[in-house]
Amino acid sequence: MDRRTFLKAFGLSALAPWYATSCADDESLETYVYNGPLGPEDLFSHAVASGDPLNDAVIIWTRVSTRQDAVEVFFEVALDQAFSNRVAAGYVSATAQDDHTVKIDIHRLASGKTYFYRFACLGRYSTVGRTQTTAVSGLAPIVFGVVSCSNYRRGYFHAYRALAERDDLDCVLHLGDYIYENGGPGEIPGRDSDPPHECVTLQDYRRRYAQHRADDDLQVLHARHPMIAVWDDHETANDSYRDGADAHSTNEGSWVIRKAAATRAYLEWMPIRETDPGRIFRGFSFGDVLDLHMLDTRLWARTKQVLSAELARSDEPDLLGPDQEAWLFDRLSQSGARWNVLGQQVMMAQLKIQGGLEADGGGAYINFDQWDGYQKSRSRLYDVVEESQSKLVVLTGDIHSSWANELTLDPNNPETFDPETGRGAVGVEFVTPGVTSPGLDAIPPSILQRLLLENPHVRWVNATENGFMVVEFTAESVRSEFFHVEDIQATEGVVNSAAVFVADRADLLIRQM
């Protein structure tokens, strides 16, 4: 098997960069010429997207809805929406082998600039997308929209629309569960799953992405802002890990084949820069303000979830794997940014309650699927953060609820953590609510109050509402604003600001504003 065939088997292509010209409106750039029959009006029914912005490059994406094995697609990138100042243009092929998706890595762009892009095929033009590169240096504030957990059949994607309407975002971070593999009828008309059954095969997963990407709210978000995304478990199967998943059974075939199909469809449909087979952990720099480290806590190396606190404290569970750990720790040690930000899937802060699954000092752990089940992995990370004096901010998805947490090795030990001053905190964590996935409605309010009392590092939790976060980084502070949608099943979504929290670099103490 040659390299290209090997990469394709895992949904990866040897994505070569396409170089922009050194000056705008270069006469050497190709122009679109087509004299054949006009293609169907819905040729670009999945619109456009961009992602993985660097200071000199960005990915642009589209898909052509056609039955032909291969069609020629034209693209162009410009500094203006009228495309009178173009910097890149050319022809590529959309093939059935890649589900007719097109992904181009545009290089040699100017840093900190806004660009516009579009595609053409069979005489039809796509919608126009807007994207931007990151700054090489400087301390201008950086603003992220943060989302996760978008279950199509549960409701409308009002959170995506609200973020698309903002003009202040540098990027949108999607922290996983972009799709849900399970099938079934929608909870509102017109939101039935396609395919109607659980996704297992490559074609299943492709159809599910196609359904999501036909959603108007998601399309306008992708067309407006670049996205940096990682998968969680529902892009494959619930509670997945490297060698299996809680929701994968033997009658569904080989896990290796299913995992390869799911990851291939993800990489075809998402504007993500592809590197080694199966690898999505990667880094970005946003001026001198922050370095962003996107992690894979699901499929790269995670060992199967343990069932006891004793095993969770042992050397056996591994969340990141030696290579991802080494990559992350090196980046943390070498970073000169004001903040180091982790974009990742499962909650890092401890979550304990008296009378939980298994007794432990200061309480009992509730969920071994999150970092509580991989305590040596967390301890090693905290050690590096302290040694490197990194100012750590963790942005998390997965749990369908809103949290503001301080990160410390032992929140129940007054000798090492003081909740009044933040002494002993190595960082802060903000957990975004789900876009549409159900919250923790079954937890009574009295239990939530106990959680806050018994977990002094947890400053706030809302367990039930859907929505998103907007997180702003300045040279000296990080500010996270939680937005909640009143009714995800109403055709018009009302979005309200639910809470605002600020932490300063000086003490990493979370304060509610």
C-alpha cells in the first residue's frame, strides 16, 4: 500500500499547500471559464467553510452535490467581497472517493487579515465565505466562540446563528460531538436523523455530516468565521476510547473499521488541516496573547475507562498517550504567550460528592469518563504547568452543561488550595453547554448545591440550559460569558447572557461579574 492509499484509508490526504500571490489582483491568477451545460441549482447545497487559521494560511472547504465521479471545481480568494483584489485562484477536482468534498490549504497569506473565498463548478457559484488569519505578534484581545454537542434531532442550532451574527470573533472552537451517531425520529418536525439508524459505515457517517451541513444556521456560522475543531465520542460512538466504545457491540462489526470510517468522514467534511493518520491534536498561536493547544482525549491513546477510584489513581489509565503528552508538554514549556489554552473534550476539574460511586478523600468521584478517571495524566500535566509557569485556561465540552472551575491538584486540601484567594490554582476551566444536547435535568437542585459546597473550586454550574460561550483573552485577564437559548425547539431562538466570569493572570481566581 503506497502512502496516498494508506492516508486515504484513514480519511487523510496529502494536502499540499496552495500558495497565494505576493500581491493582490495578480494578472497571472486564473479566472473561471465554463461553457458547458449549467449544473443544478443545489450544486453547492452544503455551502462553504474555513478553518485551522495560521498567521499565513487557512483551510477553505466546500462540497459539490453531483453523481459524476469527478468534476472540476474553481476557487478564488480575495481581500474584498467583490473579488476585485484576488490573491489566490485555481482549479481542483472533487471526486467520489472524497465524497465530492474539496479542501484547500491556502498559504502565503498576510497575517491578521480578513479574506473572502468562493467556489464555482458547472457554471454555478457557491456562497461567499469570510475567513481570517492570525496575527504573528501583538497583544490585541483574542475572542473565541466556543461550542460543543450539537444533536440535530433534538432542536434548532440557534447557538450557531447567534455566533455567526457576531463581528468580534477571531475563531470558533468546536470541542466535539459535531454530529451524533445515534439515529431516530426528531423531537420536532423535520429533524429526523439521516440515515434513520445508528451510523456504522462510511456511507452512514457521510450522510449524517451531509444532513448537519445542510442546516442553515450551521452554514451561516461556517461562512462567517473560521473554525478550529476536534472530535469527541459521538463522531464515532458513545464513550469511545482508542480500542473500542461503550456503545459499540460485536454485532456492529470491527471497531477498527468503524473508527476508520467515522474519522475518514470527519476529515472529509471538516475544514481541518490533516497531518499523520488519525491525529487531530495540533497547535495555533494568536499573537503574543495566547497559544492554543487542541487535544484528542478520545481516539488517539485513551485507554478504556476504569470503574473505581483506586484504578483511576493507578498508572494504568492513560488519556493522552506518551507522544501527545510530549508534544503538549514541549509546547507548554516553550510558549512565550501570556496564556496557554487547551481546547479539549472532557471536564478536567475534579467532581466529587459524598456518597458517590466510590469513597475518596474529600468525597467520591462521579464520572470516570472525564479526567477524574485518568488522575496520573492530570497530575503530570499540572506538574508541567507549574514548572513552566504557564497561565492555563482549559476550554471543555462534552458534559452538556455550563461550569466555571479553578484547577488545582487537590481542591479539598486547605494546605494546597485556598478558595478565597485562589492560592494553589494552576489554571481555570470554562465548560461550554451543549448546542442542543440534553443537559443534566435529572440532577435535583439540592444535589447541585451539594456539588458547589463539596467542590470549592467549582464557582458556578448551570446543569440544564443549552447555549455557548464567548471567551475573550487580553494580556492580563480572561473573560468567559455564557449564553443560554430559551427554547431550542422554537423556530426563533431567544439568546440571553446567563453569567460572566473573569480571571486575572495574577491570581487565577475566578470572579463573577
